[in-house]
Amino acid sequence: MQFELETSAVFSPNPAWVFQQTGKDHKTTMAAPAKCFLVTGSPGVGKTTLIAKIVETLKSSNPNLKIQGFFTREMRQEGERVGFEVVTLDGRTAPLASINTSSAESNRWPMVGKYKVDVASFESLALPELQVKEDTDLFVIDEVGKMELFSSLFFPAVLRVLESNKPFLATIPVPKAGRNIPAVARLKNHPGATVFSLTKSNRDAMKDQICSQLAGQLIRGVVLPYRNITQSGVHHLKTGHLRSALL
């Protein structure tokens, strides 16, 4: 089974730096950029389902894995889609957008098609999930799209996740008329980004591929919070924790 992927090699500002010091010699090196896994595809192809299956597979391999983030899920009434809601990985929900909201306040909300976007509701649930914590192993964001980006606080939070150098798995929309949303283009141009194009025919193969790559990142991902230099100049490497191996 074949699948399409694109690896970005465009330099992005604000790289993570690791400083090393030994005696009188000083050396500065740049840490490898965070691995950024981006899944794109046409609406309805199964991006959210794929991400959910990847999370389930990783958690079943290692129940202690600390994953933060959210999914975006359709809301339906009598078989008709009436909106979207945000769902955290522990099951909490908040409205994102709806066609049934008619309050005076909602008349001022931004719209995508026929859907009114409740930015405040989205921010109340999604932004805390993007707070970088030392023990977080993986961030999941479904999705970085037009509705979510109406929040002026959302993309800066996404960038802070990238700058934390922790593995990052997200869905992004396909370009319209050949043009990406600027924030999405910035993610695709991240030096650690790999873009996976999902189709109905490659879904199973893509799940296995992304799980394999993420497992490798989580196994190798050693946190290096600081280096302590003793008076004798001996280097003692102190690590916050080692990512749990997914075996």
C-alpha cells in the first residue's frame, strides 16, 4: 500500500538551542527540531478518525504515555450535521461552531459557511490543553483550521508547543485554490515537519507509518533541561525523564 508524504526542509525561526560548557571551552549546538506530523486530506476522508486510532494505539502500547490536546467532532441532529465541538482526550467537550445559535451575542461571531464560531467556548477548553508541561510526551491537535484560527490566542499556543521540542501530531486542511492558510503554511514549512496526504485507500498504511515514526520519536526523546558543571569541571548530565519506550 502506497501513501504520499512530504518532508519540509525550509528553515524556521526560533529554533531550540542547547548550551554546553566544559571547563574553559564553550560550545553551542542547535538541537534537532521537534518532529511535527501533519495529516491533511479532503473533508470527510477520515483525518479525525485516523488521529484517534493513532492515539489509541500508542496508549494501548504504553498506558502511562502523557498525551495532551483535542479533537474536533461533528454534532448531528436527526442525521444532519448542525455544528462542531471540541473534545479533549479525557472526554470533556465544548461547542466550536453551530448553525442553531441565534442569540444577540452570536450574531457578532465569525462565520465559516453557515456555521457561527464560538471562539470563547473553543478557547476555554482548547487552550489549557496546549499548555506545555515537563511530563507531556505528545501533543495532538485536530485541527489547525479556519474555525480554530479565529482565536487570536490559538496559533501562538501552537507555536509554543513547537518551540517546546515535543512531538506534535495535527490535522490541517487541504489548500483551497492552491493556497494554504498562512498559519498552516508556516507549520508545513517547519524544519521538522512531515506532511501526510490521507486518502481512503491509504488510511491503514498511513496509521501504521505514523505510529511507527511517533514510537521512534518517543523512545529517543530524552529531555535535557539543564547541565550542571561541578567545580572540578566534570559534566553531569541531568535529565528530567526518559520517554517511555513503546514496546
